[in-house]
Amino acid sequence: MNLTERRKAATQLEIARAAAALFAERGSDGTTAEAIAERAGVSLRTFYRYFRTKQDSVAPLLAFGAGSWQDLLAAAPRDLSLPDALEQAAVSALAVRDDADVESFEWTRGLLRAAAGDPALLAVWASVNQESEQRLVPLLAERAGDADDLRVRLAAAAATTAIRVAVEAWAAGDAPADGAGSPAELVVRCMRELTAGLGR
């Protein structure tokens, strides 16, 4: 990625963070493209250079989270079984390390609650999860060795679904971002339920 591409990605992520914060604070109806641009410190023209709608603007932030856990999976020790590697990467990705992580989770909670009443925002969430699943397939195929394509695709679908359901279940409740009922705790149960057939 060259300097121009890095700057573009950084601007998109900054806009996405501003959008997520506003959706969390004001809901979908109370959030406008103008308000997102102002919060991000960019012009409305710049906003529309990168995003078609206010809903689209959260996609880079959601995709960044998905990419982070896939990076952790890629770095997992090779002697771990596939289910264990998936679980450890997911738990690490959803762990709370500092106040910034807590804030990010609260944005996610507000964003998913806003999405419940906004089909376009819900479609962005679904699209990011679908793209994450597709990117996971070659990563799992490389780790799984001689596993057949169907098994790899099922593993990718199960892992992606486990994280999605864990985060959605947490967002629907009032549990803190860390500890009992947190995304990191819920994802263990989801991963174990959905990857049970993969063997350990």
C-alpha cells in the first residue's frame, strides 16, 4: 500500500469512527452525512468521495475489526488445532485492553442497536460479515492442509457466524465489554458450539 492509499484508508477509518460514534449516540434517524463529516473534520464533499450513504460509512471500521482477528488467526501457532486456533484468535480480538477498546465496544453496541431499525445499516453489517467469511476461506485452507473445500468453507462460515452472534447477543444486552457476558466470553461458547464437528 503506497502513501496515497494509506492516507485514503486512514481518512475512511476516521470517518467510520465518527459515524459509529454518532449512530451510537443519536441512532440512525438522528445521524446525517453532514454530522458525520463535521465530527470527522472533513468536508461533505470528501465524505461523498468515499461513501454513497451515511450507512456505508461504518463499513471500514467493521472491516478493520474483522481483519484484526484474521491477522491473529494467521499468527496462531501451527500446532494448534483449527478450532483452538479460531477460538484463541477470536477471544484475543474481542478482549478489552484499555479505555479505547471499551469505547469501541460501546460504539459497536450502539451501532447494532441502530441497525435493528435501519435495513440499510443492517445490510452493511451483513455485507461486512459475508466479506469476512470469504477472506477467511483461503486462510483456513492454508492452515487445514488436506481438508476438503466443503470442510474449509463450513469452518469459515461457522467461525464468522460465531463472532457475529456473540457480538450481536452482547450488543442486545447490558453486559460490560469485559468479564461476564462480554463478547470475548460469549464467543467461546459460540465457537465451541459451531466448530464442534471440526475435531480438536
